[in-house]
Amino acid sequence: MYKISGKQQFGTVWDNGKCIAVFHKGTAYTNDTKKAEILREKGYTVEGEADPVETTEAMEEESKEAARVDESVEESKEEAEEVPLMGVNPEKPKKKGK
């Protein structure tokens, strides 16, 4: 991740109508190389490098794990539908006075 420091303590930096950095206590962070280069050209100090991109194997493992979580959520929803809600009367209410 790029760490940007320099000209300002707080606030934002804009380029062509888009916010490219938000400074808090004199530092801003970004993982976008294009934004880091724009800030460097504007005179800010840019340190670090972009985070490595995840490999496809790691992404596949995450998607498999997400699918397992989705399945378990669906199963728990089915179980929850079988249990009646407490304090809820499933029968029609009786009218008073007649």
C-alpha cells in the first residue's frame, strides 16, 4: 500500500473531479498505482508499493468457502422456518362483541 505525505495535514486531493486521496494527520493511503503517480507529480511524497494481487488459487478457495457458508445459511433458514415464533398466534383473532 502506498503511503502519501507532504503538503497538507487534513483534507482531500482532487484530480479531474475525482477524489484521489483523503489526508488524516498528514498521511493518506492508496493501493492504486495511478493515483500514487498523480500525487507524486503534484509534489507529494509517495512511499511503498502496491499490495500484491491475489492469485487465482486463493480466489477459488475463497469462493468455495463462500459457497459453503451460503449453503449453511440456507440450511439454518429452513430450520428456522420450522420453529414457530414466540408470542405470535397463528390462528385468526377472535372478534370481541359478537
